[in-house]
Amino acid sequence: MYYFLNITQWIRVNQLDIMGRLIEQLPFEMLWVDVDSNIIYANEKFRETIGYSKKECEKLSIPDINVTVTPESWKDHWDIVHETG
């Protein structure tokens, strides 16, 4: 009797899990933000630096942590990053 197992999905899930753990433990601050400057993810070092919990960070936007950033300046910045990579 033969059994065939497609482990491609399992490998992808595990790779994402490993990458997520690595990003969480980076020795520098890491943020994922959306087009509207909302924080989608903040790693442990960032949360430690600003003194907020994971849940609190997910309610913040870039202007909340950097008062020099306006919605207009964020849009300009986003467009430049999006165009240039």
C-alpha cells in the first residue's frame, strides 16, 4: 500500500510561522503599516520601545507616534515607497 502526502501547504505554513517568530524577535523595531498609516503589526522591540501592548499598537497610526506626519505627508510617502519599492 502506498500513501502520497502533499506537504507543500505544510511547508508554507511552517515557513510563515518561522518568519513570524524571527520578525517578532528582531533586535530592532519593525512595523507593518497600511496605505492609511494604520499599524497592522509591531514587533516586540517596537512595543518595548514605545511602551505599548500589541493590542494598543494595533489601534495606532503613524501620526499617533510621529506628530510631524500628516495624512497628506503619509500619502506622499506611501506613493514614493510604492513606486520605488
